Amino acid sequence: RRSARDAFDGTATTRDGHDIDLVANVADPAEADAAANAGARGVGLFRTEFCFLGRGTEPTVAEQVEAYRAVLARFSGGRVVVRTLDAGADKPLRFLTPDHEDNPALGVRGIRTAVDHPEVLDRQLEAISRAARAESTEVWVMAPMVATADETREFVAACTAHGLTTAGVMIETPAAALQARWLLADAAFASLGTNDLTQYTMAADRDLAGVAALSTPWQPAVLDLVRVACEGGAVHGRPVGVCGEAAADPLLAPVLVGLGVTSLSMTPRALAAVAAALRQVTLDECRDLATSALDKPTARAAREVVRDFGSGGP
Ligand code: PYR
């Protein structure tokens, strides 16, 4: 019998044989190496900030191409989901984001920077497109911090103009989750950033100790938004993944699958444990877990009902 300690072989299936796409979050070529060594065959969140942060000027397209190729090259034959630059809030950039905002988490961050600086997004998409053509890796592109169908349509159009035909959105705002059926009419896929989705749903700063008790993806309000987002994707037959920390919780992963999530992207060291957890449940059991968790009034009760499942509990 296999255990969580066994090496991850790149695939994950439920006990009744449903495949779940289990992939890695990476932020630079070194992490891409670690992910590949951990058995990951693909990347569900490639954060491109490493190429931009800590610099006074925008990297050139050629510099970006080289940086992206270094990550794509590790996943030849696999798929890498590239997230466009997520600057702003806790990641300010002199050449892109406003100097001072009273509420930076609610300010010009993620895709919102493209309103005043469409040329930065345009050059990044050009670099991603060139990197994709140079490597034999399937490249999907997604925008961070999307809140509206308009932003989605404009992003998809910008990607298409660069020959990037699989363009999606991150769902990190309650607005995007609630509107998923509209966003996914244009977007080819969505990926739930559960850290920010939790922050914005609970109105609780994800890095503030004083509100940490609120900041858990087990909050039934967060799980309900995951459900709505997945239903919005299902309307169009689009995949909806999770790339926030929730995906790395072996207890929560089956719940997410039961809510309709089709891929889980996480820190490479969590892959084996999450794959092991999924092997122990059927898809119907995942759905039962999701229904039970959604039916609870508190995060603690939701977690407890899932934890007690299969151990003689309710
Ligand atoms: C989030 O969970 O908010 C990410 O950006 C991954």
C-alpha cells in the first residue's frame, strides 16, 4: 500500500479512477527544478514577478524570453500556466504601480496596472509568446486580480493578438467568483487564488496576525464561492483549478475536487501527500464531503466534519 511518503509520479487519481491534474507552483528556474525533481509534470502557477521585482526598470523582451524559457524548458511535453505580472499591493514596482495608495490591496495591482500601462503587458505577452514558440511546452496564460468580464475580454484579446490562444483568469475576488459564468464565456480556464480570495471574501488582511482566525479557506463563505466559480466554469465546459495554499492541504483537496475543481497546483513538497489523500476517496465521496462542509456555519465545523469522515464520525 502506498503512503504519502512515496514519491509523486506526476499523476493523481481518486479511488474510483478519476484523474485530477496535480501540478506545481513555481516562481523561478530553481523552483522549476525542484518541482520537476518532485515529480511534477506541469505547472499550474508560474509567477513571473522574479523577472521584474527589485529592478528600477522593466526587463527587456529578450531578458524576459530567456527567463521564461528557463522555466518552460523543465516541462517539455507538459503544460505551464504562466501568470502575467502581479505587481502592486505588497509587490510595488517603480515603473508600474502608484507611489502611494491608502489601501494597496484594493488598489492598482495585477491586471489593473494594464489600464495605465498596456505596453508593459503587451511586451510581457510578446516575451511569453516567443518563449512558448521556442520550447515544446504547452503554454497557458492567465491574468491576476481580475474582477470583471470586461477585464477578461480585454486580456483574452491581448493574448490572442500575440498568438497565445489559451488565455484564462485568476479568480481571487468575490466578484470574479460570482461572475465566473460570464468570465468563462471568454476565458479558456480559471484558477482560484484561494489566499487572496479568502482575504477579499473575509475582508481580512492575509498577512495580519490579528485577523488570522478569519483567514482560512475552510470558511464556508469561501468554499461557497469556489462552488459558484466551478459551476460558472462547468456552464462552458472550462477547467477551473486552485493554485492557492488550499490546494496543498490534504484534508481540503478532496473537498475542492467535490466542489468541481479540476486541477490543484501547489508547492512541490505537498504533491505526494495530496495525491495520497485523493487515492483514498471516490469522486462521490468528494462531493459528499463538499456538501457536508458547505452545510456548516463555521470554518472549524467544516474542517471537523471532513476530518472525521471515514473515522467513524458523522
Ligand atoms: C493566491 O492564492 O492568492 C495566489 O495568488 C496564489
